[in-house]
Amino acid sequence: MNKAITDDVVFQPTSFAAGLGVWSSGDGTPGSDTYQNIGTAAFVPSDQDFGGALELQVTSGTQKLRYMGETPILPGCYLRVTARVKAVSGNLPSVRIAAWAARGDGSHLDGVTETGPATVLQSYGEVIEVSAIVGTGARQGVDMVWGSQAAHGHFGIDLTGPTGGIVRIDDIEIEDVTHVFHRTMMPWVDVIDYGARGDGSGDDAAAFELADNAANGRAVLVPAGDYRIASSITIQSPVIFEGTLIPTNAAILSFTKSFDLPTYIAALGDETLALKKALQSLLNDAAHDALDLGGRRVSLTEPLDVQAAVPNRSSYAQRRVLRNGQIRAETSAAWSAEQVSSQARYSASNQLKLTEVANVANVPVGALVEGAGVGREIYVTAKNVAAGELTLSQPLSDAVGTQSYTFTRFKYLLDFSGFERLDVFQVEDIEFQMNEVANGILLAPQGVQMQIRDCTFNRPHRRAITSHGSGCQGLMVERCNFISREGGTAAQSRQSVAMNTNANDVKVRDCRASQFRHFLVMSGAQGLISGNHFFQGDATSNGIRTAGIVVALRACNTCIVGNYVDNCFIEWTNEREPEPDFTGGFGFAGLSITDNVFLCSNVAPSFSYIVVKPFGADHRLNGMNVSGNTFRSSGVIIDRVERVDTSFAPLDIARSRAVSVSNNTFHNVEHAVANPLRVSHAQNTVADTWVVQTGGQLPFDGHARGVDALVMTSRLRNDANVSEWAHPYVATSQGGAQDRVHVIFPERVRGDLDITVRMD
């Protein structure tokens, strides 16, 4: 680089031959005294060593000579000032390059070095050359470091020491020597040239932004050193890091042209801190909407509290994406779950609160709640220490009164619980390596449309994705792979859950989950669960299986379609109701199970794929569709594909409405159920009442409550084999199990018929 050539910048002072009116005996500032028409100074046109020279008598202890022209000081540009001097007579002084530093407004720039090294003149007639280098950056070899605030200087020499001597001075030269420090055509600018210190002290933020402003399409180079950044910076150029940044917690580092995790790792030298600062920038800078981990692995020894990494944000509602890498848990005591037991009171009239909580300050937000009447996957959403209250993610069931509860707080690789609200945040193509010690993602307590796509959750300690509030509203989990650490454990002894949800409009699509206790525990309505394969088998003969999907809301309005339900079942409960007995509403309503593949092996014959589990009395089915599914059992014949779990209460099957079970296929299933159910009946002896049995093929051992159609499929005849043309009527809900239909004729006849029976 040579600014005199590339940018036509003038550094060189005028010659003495052009006149001494521009050469000052002071600082060189406008209005200072000059050497024009001074008896102690004269231009000598002919000198054997210099050609033309300034002859000057030394009259003060520091005799100044300054060029009054403003020599520009440019960031990244280094100037060498050279003077050749010889003594003619009298006392021998010392000589040094000297200058006066100016700011942009012309005022003096205090606190910088304005003199170079001094040389003593030893004899008369000997030519001595002195020089000094001036520039903005603190580089080795720079004598006068002026920093980024310098705008120009007045350069010359000082003659110091005894007075009375006479010297001659050749024309002073100022040349651009930036090439001494850099390649001739640099593709970058260096932060050192703009005042960065790199010594771990002060605040180098301003120097970084000055370098970025000057880059103009080039990269910004951060050479070796430690650069303290005490205020936020935005670098809009590519950045090359050889040194390390030391930012304060509040300082936001935004590298808009190099916004990826490898750049932050290069900048900070620590991959955990790099991920935190990159996330901080992601949620603060509009210049980028996605953080790419660049395929890198980040090893964490403790949970990453995302909100603590972004301390200026308690909520965020713009689309942001974290993608493409691996986050791995390293063994550490910081992953150990916290567990607290406390006594608390529950009331059905305040169904999301625990009150009078003992030791409430020690109960962590995000903790799993366990106790009598506590359903699966209920968490602490918030706490009020002053009031002694805890807010729960879901109501309890039949838990009114005071009892002791256990609160277990799992630790997560990505913990968003510190936010009050987080909307439209996406996690894509991330492998969560939890190594059996950590858990995956804890969502924010509130938010909509969190999206988790194409991720792998490998061997979580207990949970892969947890919602402890309504931050799962509109949650989308797509094409993710969930791998349990409990593959060798009997299904009923497993403790890990792939995910839970509390809010409405959840979509879980095209995922795979292997050997969890539950794949999904969902409590909201309007769910769409499609295209997933969840496998929960084990090697035990006559094995017990657990629910793959728990639908914990009776009026759920949810579709479960096109899944591969492998050695587990779908369980539909009302375990979120404080007073679980039916007192009104729709009942168990709005569940559609269609076009799924159901498979089991090594199970007990009592195993069923669809289980309705009422937690109180008088519940009924009121809108259920089971159609187009394939049910198959391998190695054992199971009794039926659907059943009612009466552990707490039976189902009021006599009040079933709008139940459709049709077009399913059954293999190794004793009772192939349907509703409406077509039954073929052969009456081989004459009778006026034909007893038609449904043979256990009405869903959930339902009652034969209605008949849609009745068709005679052979000639109706009396005991004399004479054709009869009588028309029968029916009596429904007959027999001890109320699963029979009586077809009643006006006289005794025999024959064959097909009848379509309904249990709703």
C-alpha cells in the first residue's frame, strides 16, 4: 500500500528552497512563528552534502522545526519521517524527529508520543540521519503511536542540548512505509491500525467498528492478542481471527458477514462461550435470522440457560433458527437432577395452583410434579415465593386437600425456561448427544410455533423435549429421531419420555422414537400426529407394554393418522380433571385414529392397541373414529385391539355416541371389532325370536344399542317348509352383557339374515 500512489495523498513537505514561511519555530499550528526573515535561519542554496539546505543556529534548549502543512494520519497507514543533519560549528546538539498531533477539529491530541529517538551529533561535517515512524496502531517498530483519534500532524525535528551551535538540515522527507508492516495490497484491514490494544484491558470495541467502517469490502483482521470488548459491536465485514475477544456479558458481538458458530469459536476461543454469544447476537441483530453451527460439536459441562446468555431479552417474537451441528453433554455434577419434597394444598376451584407450599423457595421452576392424583408430565410453570404458591402446567386429578409432593428438576442442554415468552424459534438439524446425563430441550413457559425439525435426541437422561407451560402452543416436531437409553429395560420399568405438550395445535410428524416409556404425552386439543414410528417393545415373553401416545384430554379433537404404532398403544384419559367424575360436556370426544399400522410381538393376550382410561364415573364416548388401520400381532393371538382400562372407573358404554370403527384389517386378533357391525345369522330351527349375538365384536364390549339394517339372505319358512312373508322387528341391548339383538317374528320361522348392529 502507498497512499501517495493509490489515493493521491500528499505526505511530503515542501522543500526549504520554496521558502521558510511554512516552517515553524513552534508547533507548526496556524499562526505560530516561522523562520521566514529570521537572522538565525537561512537557506543555503549550495552545500556539498545536501545541495540546498537550511542553516540554523540553535538558540534554545529545544529548538523546534515544524512543517505547517497538515500531514494526514490515516488508519492503517504508517509514515516514516526522515531528516539528515550535520553540525557546522559551535556546540554539538542532539537531533530527533518531532511532531505535533492533531484531532479532526484541529485541537491537540494529548497523551500520545510526539518525539522519536534522539541522536547526538559527534563531529563537524558528519551527516547524521534520524527517522521515526508514526501511525495509528501499536505495532512493533512504530515510534509514535497516535491511535484512531489522530487526524493530522505537523512534522519536523527538535534540536536539543547546548545552544550556540550551527547546523545544516537537508529537506525533510515523509514517506508511506505501510508495506513494512503489510503486504503491498492487503485484502484486509487490521484492528490494531484503528487503535485496538489487544492487551486484555480497556475497551477495544470502538477500534473494531472503525476498522469495519474502513474495510469497504475487505476483511477485518484481528491479530494475536486479547481484545477486551466492553460494549456491543456490529462488524459488517468478514472477520479473520488470530487473537481472542474477551467480551463482557452485556456486550453483543454481531458478525453479520461471518455469522456462524466457527467464527465465534475462532473469536472467543471457547466453544461454550461462543454458542452463548452467538445466540445473544441471533436474538438481537436483525441482519441474520439463523445461526449455523457449521457442523461443529459444542461440548457442554452444564445446562445452557439461553435467556441468561441473552440478558437483555425476556421475550422474543421474531423467527430465528438454530441449525446444523451437535450439542453434547460432558459428564459433570451440573447435570444432576434437583429433587425437593414439600407439603402443599390443592383445590379444585384453583386448579392450576398449589398453595401453602412448604419450602417454596427451594422448588425449582420447570420441575416435574409427582404425588397422589398427579397425572403424567405435570410441571411447575412458575412460583410466587411471597404467596407460597406454585403454578402448574396442568390440573391435578382427585387431589383436593393437603399432601406431600415431590418436585424433580431435570437439566437440559438447551434451557429456554428463563424467557417469559418465546415465539417462532426453530431448531433444525441438531444432534443432541445427552450421554445419559443430560436432557434435551426445555421450552419457554409461553410461546407459539416453536419448531424442531430434523434433529436427533440421543440417549436422554429422562426427557428429550419438555414443555412446562404453554410454550408448546402450535409446536411442530418434524422428522426427528428419538433414541432412548433404556433399550435393555423392560417396558414397564422405563422412565424416559420423548416429549410432552400442554397447549393446542401441536403437530408431530414423521418422527422415529425407540424404546421410551412414552413417545408423546399430550394435553392440548387440535393435535395432528402423523407419519411417526414409535417402538416400545422388549424381549420379555408375555410382556407388558406402555402407551406410545397418551392423549390426556377427553375432548381432544385430535387426529392420529398414518403412524407405525410398534409394540405400544394409544391411551386416552381424563387425568387432567380436578373432579374427574362426569358432570357435563362432550365426554370422550373428537379422537380420530386412521390409516395407522399397529404391530405387536411377545405380548400378553390381554394387550390392546387402543385404551380408554376414565379417571371418574359416568364417562361416555362421544365422537371417535377408528378406520383404515392394520392391526397385527406376531407370535400370539391377542384378544382385541381396543379396551377400557377400569383401574379407576368403567366407561358408561350404554351412552356411546358417534363411534365409527370401520375398514380395519385384523391379523391374529380374536375379536375383529367394527361399528356398525355386520353379523350373519343362521336360524336353523323355527322360532319367533331369533337371538343374534355380536360375539364380542362391538368396540369396547359395547351394547347392541341399534340396528341399521336387516336383510333376509334365504327363504323365510315355517316348520312345514312353507315360505312365509312376515316382517320382523328387533329388540336391542339384550342378554346379560346387553350385546345381543332379538329379531322377533309374528310366528315361528327359520332362515338366514344379515343384520347391521350399532353400539352407539
